[in-house]
Amino acid sequence: MPGIGLPSTAPERPVLPPAYPAVHDVPPPRNSVVLTNFEQQKLEDDLVAARDQQQAAVGVRLQPKKKDNQPQQPQRQIAPVSSRRSIY
């Protein structure tokens, strides 16, 4: 029967089986240094500048910048619909 077995164009099997991945090798511990406020602000500013530059290059209109000097208005608390006075 010609349909049984490997075709004649199939590559030969390797002599040695492939090695298993090193599942028990643990990477070195991460550097736990946290960015300072200044470094974090500089990083955010650099990312915003890169985004603005890319948007300008493709012709997308830039988003208006938020003013940090204005205090944000507090969010209104929404009362739940159900209450003691509800008829349900």
C-alpha cells in the first residue's frame, strides 16, 4: 500500500532527540530600583513628545494639552437607585 508510512521526500529523523527546555533555571532577580518622581515625569514627557512627533509626521491633529494648574472638580457621587423609600 503506497499510502502507509513516510513519503520518500520526508527528511530523516535526528539521531539525538531534542533537549528539553530548562524549566528549572530561574532568571536572576530583578533590579528593584524605583524611578524617582523627576525620572518618571521626564519619561512621561519624553513619551508624550514622541507621540506628538509621530502624530505630526502622519498628519494627525495633536490633542490639546491638559493644564495641571487647574484643580480638578470632584466627581459627583451617584446615589443608588434602590433605597428604603423605594416601592420595590
